[in-house]
Amino acid sequence: MAAPGSVRDGAAARQVAARMAEAAAAWLDALDADQRDVASAPVPSADDVPDAERRRWFYTPTDHGGLTFHQQRPAQQRAAMRLVATGLSTPAYVTVATIVGLENVLDQVEGFVARFDRERGRDPGLYYLRVFGPPGGTDPWGWRFGGHHVSLNNLVVNGALVATTPCFLGADPATAPLLGGAASRPLGRVEDLARDLVRSLPAGLAARALLLDRAPSDIVTGNRTTVSAGDRALPLTAIWRDERFPDPAEQAKLQAASDAIDEAAGYGDREHAALEHTSEPRGVPAAELDAEQRTALRALLGTYLERVPPEVSPLRRYDDDAALDAVFFAWAGPTEPGAPHYYRLQGPRLLIEWDNTQRGANHAHSVWRDPAADFGLDVLARHRAAHAH
């Protein structure tokens, strides 16, 4: 059985990898030479320096690295989205497409103004796709798709899909009105299932699950390449490709926004210590949940682990009671709907974080990580060792 943060090195992983390789090659073939220079990057490796760019990821509206939709003709955009779809389940693909479209909604919310030192701050054309190494064959290769509130990272080694994390999806606005009184909530179940779970806990377990009565400003591990004990929430200004905007006025706006977000959280050293990432999970283990709560936890895990194609999802690992027992659930902030809140799921080869705190708790972030093997670094290290001679 696959580890929770990885996928099988078997027939299913090879089938998905083959679909990815065919779609990646078709997209690259549709590009001209200048476009391919931007869309292509070196072969993934276990060495930090040549592989550093592949290991960078973001969820802010910054340069994620690669070829944007704006730089492609419609037929090329279609081929790009075909590649993106190979790495997602159908519900996840719909969710990603909706998140991209939310840039238009957010643009209206903010008054259709220029932001972030670029012509259009909220821009559905600024999603970036890049392929690392020639797709197909036995050599390592991978691809990355990202833009505001989306980061998908995939690695193929020896013809099999071996890593799909970090996998980040966000939504701003998290809730928006639709005609007839309905609401658009792309990540609604990702939030509601966790809230239902924490509110179902008896008093003793609820007290242990609650790490703090206030939520942090953001996910705690941020966009770090690797996760380490002691990691604390990063300021917004740290989660951008460049250290500063060329325009000092835009940099000042970003700094002011970052400061306001941190001030709203009201976190000092004590609060950061209560929420910092730890090697040993905090909160309540599934082993202490009742049958109905365990079912709810499995459903919550599914909103993350079923983002990838179903044949390679590690969710079925948690059909094993012992595997589920080792997953811990923790919460920060109030539990009533509409209040800023945060939760974490943590276990062997598994780290999941969610926050909905900014913009009046209408701006959500969610990430699935494998702390031991994000970006497939464990597999690449073994691959290098096997081919050292």
C-alpha cells in the first residue's frame, strides 16, 4: 500500500504518468521555440542547486515560473489545460477552473484596480505552466501549474507518477452569491466537514483539539520547500518570488496589507509557539474518535487526497483502521460559521492545513503535503543512488 503522501509505483501510477507524458509532449510541440524556452526547465534531480526552481512554489499572485495563458494562443491554452487535467480528479479539475475564474470576481470586489506592480493585479491569464525535463521515458521529469491560490506539483520517475505534493488550493472570495440565493463555495466541504467534526467532539476531546482560541494569519508552514519543526506562519510579504516590487509604492501597499493581516491575528510569541509545526502531531488522534467521527474524518481527508486522479489517490490507505488511528486533528479559533479559523491534520507522511481568516474570514487556503517526500525528493535521492555507477 502506498504511503499517505505518495502514490503507487505500479500500474495505475504508470498509466497516469503516461497520460501526463502524452499531454505534456503535445503541449510542448504546440509551442514555438521562444515559448518552449520559457515553458521548459532542467530535468529534476536530487541536487539542490540545479533543482531549486522546481522546488519553489507559491500561492500568492506572484510569478510562479513558466508560460502564462497570456503568452499562449487559444489552441495552446487548450493543450495546457489538457495537461493540467491529467493530474486531477474531475471534481478537482472543476474546482481549479473555478478558482482561476474567481480572479474576475476578486477584481470586482477590489474595485477593478491595478495591484502588485502589474497591469492587472487579479488576472485569470496569469497562471503558469512549466515542464521539467523531457516528458516520457525512464528519466525523471515533472510539471508544475500555479497562479493565485493554485499550486500543483507532479514528479514522474521510471515512468511512474511518484509525487503530487505540495498541492495547494485556495479561494477568495471563499463564499460569493449566485443567482436565486445560491452561493459559490469552491472549498465549502473542505471547511464544513472539519467544522462539523470539531463541533461533534465531547468536551474533553474538544479541549485537547483546540490549540488556541484565535486562528493564525495563514497556514503555518507557508510555501516553504521543506517542512521543519518550529515552522511558524510567514508574513504575506515573504510569500512572493521577488524580495521587493520595483515600484516602492506597490511594495508599501503590500507591506501595509501584510502588517494588517498579522495585526488582526494578534499573535505574539506565545501564540506562535502554540501553533508552530511540530514533529509530533498535536490535537486529538483518530484512535479516540467514535465511528461517526471517524467516518467524518475520512470524508475530510478525501477533500484533499481525492484531488489527484482516483486510481492514484492514497485515500484508500485510510480504510485501514491503524492508518487512520495515527492521524491527529487540531483546530484554532472559534468553531461557529463565519469566524476566522484554522485546522490541521497530521500523521505519518501526511500534513494538511486549512485557514479561513483573511478578508473577514472569506478567504480560504488549503494545502496537502508529505513532509518526508514533497516534490518526490525521497524518490529522486534513491534514483540518484541507484544510478551512481
